[in-house]
Amino acid sequence: MKRTCLSIAFIASAFVLGSAITATAAERPNVLFVIFDDLNNRLGCYGDQVAKSPNLDRLAARGMVFERAYCQQPICNPSRASFLSGRRPDSLGIWSMTTFLHDRFPDLPTIPQWFKQHGYTAMSMGKVFHHSRTNKADFHTLSIPDRRTGGPTKDEIILADGAALPPNLATDRLCENRVVPDDACYDAVTANLAMAELRALTKKKEPFFLAIGFFKPHAPYKIPKRYWDLYQREEIPAIEPAARPRNAPDIAFHANHEILGEPNNQRTLDEVAQREIRHGYYAAMSFADAQLGRLLDELDRLKLADNTIVVVIGDNGFHLGEHDTWGKMTLFGWDSRVPLIIAAPRVSKAGSKTRALSELIDIYPTLTQLCGLPVPDGLDGMSLVPVLKEPNATVKTAALSQHPRPALYWGSQKEPNVMGYSIRTDRWCYNEWRDFKTGRVVEQELYDEKTDPAETVNLAGTVEAASHIPALAAQLDAMVKSAKPPKLPP
């Protein structure tokens, strides 16, 4: 009943948000939802002085940058299942790379499916849902079949006609660049498809929801040479902070397998190799940024920009050596804090930034409110429309992220041994590592985000921490317990 009342309130509010939100489906705003894989906050609009991301900066100038947005689990599949359904990983029981959303909940409406059910043409291209090559369970949620164009492999650079590279050109190297056109890479092919669909969608009467998933800057860093040439190696900053946080427990870390390889056969990274990987990440980010720019150009050319809400996110963050860590799957801010940019014409103030706490599960209720749709029952997120209208507004006092240990588990292991939870408030980051079966807290971390934003000193166990942890632990526990399995329609 409470959620129904909220839905009615959201619909009513559509009439006061401006002409971008209207009562008829034909006049509702379009939605372009762009997801980057492993994109952290190394962007110009987030203050990075090295990053060359002119198109993300350009979008930020049109809308609002959320400076304190957090994913619900810093790894692809659980994160995507979470924000596409508007529910926390614990609500879904999805914490691994091998449990897919619609295998577990076939009738749970995701964002594109909800928009489809309410008069939108809903489409997905690239890596939006996280699924295997054979798993098709998520596709029925779309108006047309999913258009996925490959993924991160050793043959990341492909020929323009889509054929695989000849075997003698394939390489297992993590970093590589060649003098090839953008169309020799999967993300450019995805952008081509999206631009063609945008042109076709302008001929339809109903509004559209178009989700685009770019693989970059996910490793491997194999992209056209011209993006590598945007950076000089000496410009790439040294790793800071390079050391693990003082007093941090071992369970906070993992084997770095994504970059270093499997534990029994790992790379050793000297300073040259470290700078090359960081160079590759920046270059891959700039390549993906260029593909976003092509989509924004097409929106402008088709005169769709004034009636299209554009949302850009990273599905999770990424360590590039900070805290002696490479990859994702930690509770540190490098992994849990993600880019979130929302450009909502006539609602968000152009060029604005906000420090309001937000979570990726907030995207679902935000978009439904912006588009004048009812809100489905049981969402764990909250609408960010009040913040879009007033950057100093606050809709929540904390954000919650989580990740298990083992950081990855496969085969016969169906659930983790330990679950890590991280709560972010206006000042604090408090982490608990809990035995998965008993709930017993096995380790704690506390970081002062105001005086130590890089999280270099774990304060847990100090006199100062003793006066703050009880309230934070109670707040974290309440948020964890609020996660409930979805109630599906009969």
C-alpha cells in the first residue's frame, strides 16, 4: 500500500516537473541509458586532470554529475542485476557471475521491460544485461531481440566486417594498440547499430528506451592507436596511494587475478608495466568516450536531445594499483564509487554537481518518475528527482555496497563464506565482514571520508572509532535487513 501511494505521488509530480514530462505516451521523453564497463571516476568532469573525456564532460555540462554515487556490488553481473531491477543483491540473492537475473526471477520487470509495458519501444545493444553467449533469459524483456556485439577477449580488435582476426595476429597481451579504424572494435560496432536504430526510432510514434552497453574501459586494453596517442606515458600519474591502508584486514583484499592472472601463474608488474596498464585504461576510456560522443551527435542531428533523458553510469569502479590492488571486487571507494551523470531536459540544471549520496538502484525510480510512469512495487532505490531539481537536496543518509569472499566462487560453491558490507554516510565509510551463515562480524573497517578520502588508515579498534561504530553498525544492519526477496505477480 505504501508503494502504491508513492506511485500515485510520483505520477502527480510529473505535471509539475515541466514539459519534459507529460500525460500522453506519445509526448513522454525518450531515454538513452549508457553503461560503461569498469568505468571509475577518472573523468574530467570528476576533476581528473589527465583524463581526456570530452563527451562525458559535454554531457555533464548538459545535466548533473552525482559525485557520490555507489554501485551495490563492484562486479559486473550482480551490479547489473541490481540496478536493472532496482533491487539490492541481497534482495535478489545474486552475488556471483553465474546466477542470472531472469533465470532466478523470470517475471521480475527490469527497467527496459517496465518501459516496454508502458508504451515505450525498449531496446538493448552491447553489454547491458550480463549474460553468457548462450543465456537468453533476459532477452524477452525487450521490444526487439538483444543486439550484443561480442565482448572482452584476446581478439578484442576485430575486422570491420566482423570477422575474427587471423590467428597470427591474435595476442594474449593485456595492452595493445594498432592503426585501425574505430569500427574494428566492438564498441564502435555497437554505436553504429545504436545510431541506425535512433534514425529508425524517429519514424515511430511511441517514445523509446534505448540501453547501450560499452565494454570499454574493461580490460584488455586493445584499441586503435590514436587513443593511446592522446596520452604521453610520462603524463600518467604514479599510483597514489600505492600501499594498503594501515591496519586494514587481509580480507579486504583479493588476488588481483583480473589484471595479474590466476594466482598460480601471475604477472609481476614493474613500474614500466604499471604505467602501461594505467595508460591503457585511460586510452580505453577515451575510446569509449568517443563512441558516446557519436551517440550524442546523432541525438543532436535528429533533434532528439531536447526530449531525451540521458543517463550515463559505470557498472562498478576499478583499482589501478591503488592500495596495492588491481581490478574490482573490494569495498574501497575506487571500486564502489561510480560515475553517474543524468541530463534530464528542463528538470536537471545544466552543468550542476551534487554531493548528495546516491546508489545505482535509484536509477529505476528516478526514470519512472521523470517519464510519468507508475513505480513498480518493491524497489529498494529512491527517486533522485528532488536532487535533480535542487543539487543541495538529500534523499538518503547512507549508501550501501557489498561484496563476498571468496571474491569469485565457481563450480560447486553456490554461496560465499563471508559477505562484506560497506555503508557510506556524509562523513564515514564503515565496513563489516560477516560470516555468511551465522552473521557474526569477523572484521571491521572505519575510514574518515572527510579527513582521509583516499582511505589510507583503518580507524577500527581506536578510541575515536569506538564512539562512532555502534551507530554506524546499527544503520548498516537496518539497511541489510531491509533487503527483501521480490514479490512477483501471480
